[in-house]
Amino acid sequence: MISTDIIIIGAGPGGYEMAAEAAHHGKQVVIVERDLLGGTCLNRGCIPTKALCRNAEVINTVREAVQFGVTTGEVSVDYSVAFARKEEVVKQLRDGVAMLMGGDGITVVNGEAKFVDAKTIEVAGEQYTAPAIVIATGSIPRGLPIEGAELAMTSDDILAMQELPKSLCIVGGGVIGMEFAGVFSSFGVEVTVVEFMKEILPPFDKDIAKRLKTVMSKRGVNILTQAAVNGIHQTDGGLEITFDHKGKAKSIVAERVLMSVGRQAVLPGGLEAAGVETSRRGIEVDDNMMTNVPGIYAIGDVNGRCMLAHAASAQGSVALAHILGEKSNIKLNIVPSAVFTTPELAMVGLTEQQCEDQGIEVVTAKSFFRSNGKAVAMGETDGMVKLIVSSEDLTIVGCHICGPHAADLIQEAVTAMNANMPVNRMAQAIHGHPTLSEVVMAAAKQF
């Protein structure tokens, strides 16, 4: 049996960043990975999709150049080039993770980890023990319990697809679904999104979600909301997707179907032997990311609290601080999220509807990219910033952005919220001109 200070099961963002941070504190770490270093985010999630999003953005830019008269001719798309670039981006970053995991104090073990007891795991016949074990096993795509579900692709499948279909139906209008809708529509695929809820992107503020829906619809994406899919069937013409749309039975036919209805936790074997409690969403943890068993922690998608890579990394820092007997000041309730469509979406905090539901008195302000000099010069004027502010102390309760570089702009609100800064203080900060950040300032100045 091999003894160490910390065992981490899973080398995704939460796992490998925690391993590096623990080694920096002088701890000996064993990190176990059954597949590829970098986990889902790097290999089958955030990074490959963002590489494709960038390719789609370039295609859209060229099309705009034709519209502006800057260049002429038809825009042709070679998906094999985009696919190859995606693979190269992933490999480059995975090699970087391998180099990081090759540092002093870190031992990488390849294989499937299984708990033997609360202090011991087994991998490929070898046992490892540590006073602290961290579960960071991530998640896999979730499916719908409908007839023909096996005919649909998952996000893993579509990222491995090397040829473009003529048409694609995406079941689910969440973050993953809308990003793929934007990407493949830009590549010339006929895309239909079928979403069960009243609006796409249910976690986002409805004003922002509606704006994106309008823009993407104008760009040719067919978006159907309040539509409950009940079956997928193989036909001579392709795959027929049947659904109930606002009380009426309807169907469409597409060459491929992507099932994009969320993700579910991947649980390691032997949790019963370790005594770890689970629920429908994953492994139950406290605010220190510790399970009901002292010394066993769960971070990232596997605990179901917030399925975002940067949330996993933050949770890893919180768990490590607890292991080291230190206090963490990370505010896990302030987590930004983004959708890399064109235009981008980003949010942090509560929506206006959530504030109303929770009885929080707020005031709101909006500003628009069409009034921003940099956005006009870029030719990207679609979008807005919406600030939701406490009526009591003018601190930011939520910020929602639709527009160019929204994923970067949201960080100003995130920092202000972490500092508990009143919005009028943010408005008093001098913002460069001409910059997109002035859109955020314009909303803040209304307070």
C-alpha cells in the first residue's frame, strides 16, 4: 500500500489545479485519471467548443466584410480545417497540463479508482491511502427517457464528428445547445433548437435570453420554445423528432440530432464502502466541500452544485484550505457564467425574476451597445448590459450582458460584488475610451 498526503480522483480543472496548489504547499499528492488529463472541460467541453466558436466567429466576420463591401465573393467553409485546429488546441493545452502534473510532489496514476474504505482507494490492483481524499470525477451528458434516444448524439459525439451534416436538430436550448447552434449555423448547417422551457437559457435573465433568441433567429437558427420532445425515429429522409409544441403535436426531420439537456455526475466505485452519501444531483457536501465522511471531499460537477470548470477550481481551493486548516475567503455564491454565441452572453448573481421570487427589493438599469463608440466601430451593436442593484445599499445583486466580449466584461461586476462595492463607486471609476467597458459604466451611472 502506498501512503500519501492527498489523493485526488479526477484530473479535470478542479483536480489538476488543486493538485498543483497542494504540491505548492509542500503536500505529496497522488492524482488518478482514468482517461485523458484535463478532464471533460479540456478534452470534450469548454476548450474544443471555444475553438469551434472562434472559427465560427471568423466566418461571421468574413460574411460581414462581404456585407460591408470590404471584400467580395462567396464564403466557403472547410470544416476539416476547423476540426484539425480544434484538435491541435486541445493537444497543446493537454500537454501543458501534463507538464504541470510532472512537477515535484505530484504522482499521476492512470486507471479507474475505487474506494476500499474511507481512507483507501484501489487502482489497477494497487492500493493508495491518505488522510484526505478528493473526488473530482466530473460529469457526463444526460439523456431524455424517450423512444429513440439512442439515435441522438451527445456533446462528446458531435465534437468527434469530422463531417458536417446538412441539418441538425438540437434538443435543449441551454448553454451547450445554444453554443453548438451558433457554431454549426455559421458553418452553413440548417439548425433547429427545440427547448422545453418558455425561453432558451433558463438560468439567464429573460431580457438577455430573449435578445439572443431574436439575434440568432435573424441569422437563420430556427428556435422552438415550449416544445416537449417525446420521440426520435429513423425514416428514409433522416431522423424524425416528434414533440408537443404549445399543445399541438408536431415533428421535424433532420440528418442529425444532438441531445443537449444537461449533465449528470460520475460517481466513483466503492462509495458505499466509504460511507459517502449521495443524492439525485451527486455527492452531498458542506460549504468546505467535505462529504458526510470526515477527510473525503467532492469538488466540481460531481457534487452538482455548479457545473462550471472555474467553479470546480474554486471549490478545489476551498477544500484544500480546509485540509490545510486554513480559512478560505472565496465566495462560491458569486460565480460568473458565459455563453460563447455571437453575440456572447454572460451573467453573475440573480435574475430580476429570482429577486422578485425571493422578495429582494431591487432597481435595474440597462445600457446598450448600439450607443457605444467601440461597438459601433466594430460593427457589433447587438446587445445590452442589465444591472440589478439592491434598493437598500446599492450593491450589485446581478449583472447580465449580451454583446461582444460579454464573458470578459462581466468580470468587472464580479469583482465589485466580491468587494461588496456600491454600484455608484464602480460608476466613478474612469473607464478608457473608446472601450466596450463603457457600456457597463453607462448602466452603473444610472444609479
